[in-house]
Amino acid sequence: MKLRHKIFAAPGIILIFLVVFGLLVLDSMRRQNAALDEIYVVRFGDYEFATHLAGTIDDVQARAYRLINWMSAFDDSTIDSETQGIVKSLTQVTDALAEAAKAGQGDADLDQTYGEILPAVKTYSKQISDALDLATMDPNMGMAMMEKADKSYQQFATRLKNLIETDRKAAGESYDMARAQFGRALGIAGVVLGLALLTGILVSWILGRGIMKPLRYAADGSKKIAAGDLTVALHSSANDEVGDLIRALDAMRDNLKGMIESIHETAGQLGTATDQLVDGATKVAQASESQSETASYVATAVEELNSSINHMADNARQVQELSRNSSQVSHQGGEIIRQTLDETQRIASEITRAAQTIEGLGEQSSHISDVVSVIQGIAAQTNLLALNAAIEAARAGSHGRGFAVVAEEVRELARRTAGSTDEIREMVEKIQQGSNDSVADMRRAVAAADGGVNRAVEAGESSREITAGMEAMLREVDAITGALNEQGTASQEISSNIQRIADMATENSTFASHSAGAAKQLQEIAAIMLRQVSRFQIVAVPAPSSEPTSLNDGSEDLEMHQIDGETVVALQT
């Protein structure tokens, strides 16, 4: 049986008893519910029905007597109303009894009682009706009839009271029976719970003992192994988890035994290897010190070389800077010459356009001279016409005097016009002369500007050649500077690498010293390992006698035997 089956066996048995207990409780509750239904629905219903009938008939009896006794005091409507109410109540009682007798109540005695009461109630109803009818004619006759009705009333009233008492007793019996059933169910449930507890405790004790015995066996074997005795063999034929644990412990013991043997052998080899490691570490430390000194000398020489290269690189950078400045100045000069050339060409163009404009003004002044000549001709003709007009006015005598005055004024105007045109002609001639002189001067200026442009072009070409030479020299200087920088960087890297080599040599020397110390520590650790491993017993010691020895100090379930040089622990079953 597996361990989990053993663990769950006791709770499973208890659970089965609890299920039985639950079923018993459910059956008891069902019976209780049936008893309550019988008490409330059947017995209490019959009791309530009989009580209602008795109360209704008592009320009818009292109302009938009251009506007959007070018949003379009531009016007809009141008498009719009371009579109808009494008849209606009696009809309801009769119908209810007839329906109950017809339906049946499941009880033969009860059905028989209803069957016997029904005719009596019908007779009583007829007698009450007759008494009320007679009372309307003569109250005494009605009262006499009521005496007969009283006899009928007494007969079935007694039966109703007996019926009520019977229902009450039946309800009590049902209640007592329900209590008895509850007591029996409670007793059975107590017995089931007691059996569940006893069975659970017994099964738990048996299974617990079966579990604890191999566990103690495994624990005792583990203590032996923990104490260093690896010669104790553990065996178990149990097919459960504890058996697997015991077999795993035995496999662990075998593996641990092999590991301890291997560690013992390895510790001896480690001692020999550490001796060689100490010698090698000492030699490495000495070689590292020598390497560190040599690297320091080389680092000093490389540092001096690096200083020289840096000085050359600084000079090359200064030359590079001067060359760059010269190239920049050359570029600026070429730019200025180009701007001067452009400005000179622009001035020459402006002078040419001005000369063309002045030539155009000279042509316009020629047109002005032509216009002035026309005006002079018109003034001469006007003067001639004015003279002719003056002559004609003189011929006319006094009649032409006014016309003569006008002719004189016209002639004066023609004379003044001729004078103005002479002045204009002189001014135009001077303007034409100045324009011609200006055009000649401007043409000479254009020729001079063209010469300046040619010289500026030549200067620009020279400046470009100088700039190209400076750029070529600057590229060479840049290449030299770059090469020097690369050499400086390379020398710095060489210096750094040599310094690292020196540092590494120092570190190697330090590590070698540490390795020597670590090797000595390994020697000590190997000795400690040997001492620790010697605590484990991996070879069986012959027992002084062949009697079996107990593994767990007096336990009667475990025994040890010497088999093939090993101590074998057996679990008694």
C-alpha cells in the first residue's frame, strides 16, 4: 500500500461513517417532516374543521333562541334577515359535512363519524327552520319546536366534542411518535459517530505504527551515515514511499562512499600538485619582476620619443596654421580683385550708358536747333506781315490807326521772338559742344576702365595661382601634421601598452606571490581534507562476535549483519 493510501485510509473510513450519519440524519429529518405534515395538515386540519362546525352550530343555537325570545320586539325585516342568516349558516355546515363525508379523510372512524353526524345536522337544520316558522305565528310553538331541536343538537354536539377530543389525542400520538423517531435517530447517529471515532483512531494508530517503524529505520540509518559510517547498508522490501526513501538513502550512501574515496585520492594528488605549483609560482614571480624592469626601461625610451614627436607635431601645427592663414588671405585678395573687376566692369558699363545718353542729348539738341530755325523763320514772316500791316494802316489814315498799333505790337513780339531764338541757338550749340566733349572724355574713361579690367583679370589669375599653390602647400602640411599626429598617437599607444605590460608584469609578480601563498593554503586545505575524509568509515571493521547488533540502540525491529565486508541493516517485519 502506498503511503498516501495509508494516510488517507483513516479519513476515508471516517468519511464513510459521516456519509452514513448524514443519510441517517436525512432519513430522520424526512420522518420528522412527515410527522409534522400529519400533525399540522391532517390532525390539526380535522381538529380545526370540527371546532369550526361546533362553534358555528353553537352560534346558530344561540341566535335561534335569541330570535324566538325577541320575536315580538323585532320588525319583519329584522326577523327575515336573522332567519336567512341562521339558515345560511346551517346550510354551510351541512354542505361542509357532506363534502367531508364524500371526500373521505383517510380515517375510517373519522369518515364514519362524519357520516353519522350529517343526518343529525340535517334533522337539526329542519327543526330549526320549522321552529323559526312557527315562532312567526306563535313564539310558544316555536319554543316547543326548539326543545326538539335541542335534543338533536345534544346528540351530534356530543359526537362533535368526541371528534374534537379524538383529533387532539391523535395529534398528541403523532407528536409522541415523532419524538420517539427523533430519539431513535439521535441514538443511531451517536452510535455511528462513536464507531467512526473509534474506527478512525484504531486505523490511524495501526497505519501510523506501520508508517513510523520504517521511518525510524530510515532515520537510524541516516544518523549512522551522518556520523560518518558509510559501511552500513540499508535494505527495504516495502513498495511505498518510505521504501523508496530507504533505497534512495542506501544509493546515496554508496555514492557518498565512492565520492569520499575519490576525494581521498584527489587530496593526495592535490598535495603533490600544490608543491609543483609553489615552485612554478616562485619562478613566475622572478620572471615577472625582470620583465617589469625591462618594460620600465622601454617605456622611458618611448616616452622620450613621444616627447620629440609631440614637439615636431606642434611645429607642424604652427606651420599648418600659418599656411591656412596665408591661404585665407590669398582667398580674400582674390575675392577683392574679383569684386574690383566686377565693379570696374560695372563702372565702364555705366560710363558707356552715360555716353550713349549724352549722345542722345546731342541728337535732341540738334532737333532743338531745327525747331529754333523754324521759329526764327516764323518770326521773320511775322515781322514782314506786321510791316505790311503798318503800311496798309498808314494808307487807311485815321481808320487804320488802331490796326497800326496792333501791327506794331505784333512786330515787337516777332522781334523779341527772334532775339529769344538766337539765345536758344547759342545755348544749344554750347550744350552740343559740351556733350561732344563729355562723350570724348567718357570714351577715354571707358578705354582706361578696359585697361584696368584687363590688369584686374591678370591680377585675379595670379591670385588664383597663388591660392592654388597655398592650398597645395596646406594639403602637404596637413598630411605632415596628420602623419605626426598618428605617430604621436601610435607612440602614446606604444607607451601605454608598454606601461600596461609593465603593470601586468607587476600584477603577474603579485599574482605569482599570491599563487604561491594560495598553493601553500591548498597544501593546508589538502591536509585538512585528508583529516576530514578520514572521519568517514568506508572499510568495514570486523565485529568482535557474530551476534547481530542493533542499529537504533535497543530497537527490536532493526538488526545489523556483516556481509561481504559491509554492515547490512535489516528491517524486521
